[in-house]
Amino acid sequence: MHIKENLSKLKKQFKKQDCLLIAVSKTKPVSDIQEAYDAGMRHFGENKVQELVDKQPQLPEDIRWHMIGHLQRNKVKYIAPFIHLIHGVDSFKLLKEINKQAQKADRIIACLLQVHIAKEESKFGFSEEEILEMIQLPEFAALENVRVIGLMGMATNTDKEAVVRAEFAGLKKLMDQLNTLDLLGGMALKELSMGMSGDYQIAQEEGSTMVRIGSAIFGERNYG
């Protein structure tokens, strides 16, 4: 396995060179993450809190850790002291808990609101209506230790490119709409986390600013 070569090849295939690459290191050993770090990577994504908490102290301090999986409220406290960005905020209750734990850690934590754009019911996320409702709440405006900087979405797992493209385009349109509403207390939504190993080029064409890629960097996952 040649992580450095994989990264180089991947970046050459990017449709949008300024799109941030987040290396999805879930189930991968610390040695693989160190190898990617040595090749220049600084942004890594994990989807399980326990794995993230185990790996973080064993690796360089300047790594920017992204929580990309479904986050349970009772686990926020474990990652609040060091997390760089939480991608999957899918409820107001979770956002309030992140704010609470960020306050305790004396930090402001950047978050993305996860929008349910896929056809599969199994995926998490707000509907457009729920986001519009939430950002008008006085309690939302009162959250001082979280900063909502964008949206995240996962497309339907399908070979139909038109379906995936339409879902990504819809998410970009929603972000543009939200930015015209002046309801975010001065917060501008700038980041769109969409696109994984199978659909990152389509996502980039539709406005993604960060893609989450694992297998194309580290090889296939071991679920052991």
C-alpha cells in the first residue's frame, strides 16, 4: 500500500483543486494515519468517538480532527476539547449539547448542519423545513460556543449520476438560500461537506468545499 502515491493520484483527479481533502481514517491504524500525515495530510475524519479519542493522543498535535459520523449527545464531552469540525449535527438538542461542552472546554466549536438529501431513510439529517425553523429560534441565536459554518450531506447510494448530482445541487441551493435570510446571527455559511470516494468529482462540480475520502487513500477498510 502506498498512501503517498494514492494521495498524489487523488489530488490530480480533483475537479476543484481548492476543495479540502479530509482523509477518512476510520478503522485504520495509527501507523497509516502517520504515513498520510508524513505525506502532508492534516485533516482526518473519524466516525466513532471511541476510536477518535483513542487515536488523537497518539498522533501529532497539529492534526485537525473531523467528526464525520452520527454523534450521540452523551459522547460530545469526550471530543469537545480538541475536535476541529463536527460534520453531522442533525438535531437542535445535539447542537445545544455541543455548545454546553464547548463552554466547559472554553472553546468555540465549528459545526455543519447535516441535511437529509438522500432517498434512503437510514441516513440522518434535518429537512429543509427543520433547519429554517431552528435558525429562527431565539435559543439558536443564544448559542455562543458553537459556530455553524455550513452544511453536510450524503447522497443516495446509486449508480445514477443524475440522482446524485441533483441531491448535491439541492444542498448547494439550500445553503445559498440560507445565506440570503440574515437569520444566522452574522454567521455566513461557507462550507459544503459533500462527496466521498465514489462521488467526490460530482460533488466538487456542484460546489463542494470539502470531500471525505477513505478507501481511495488507505485502501479497502478492515471491519475485523
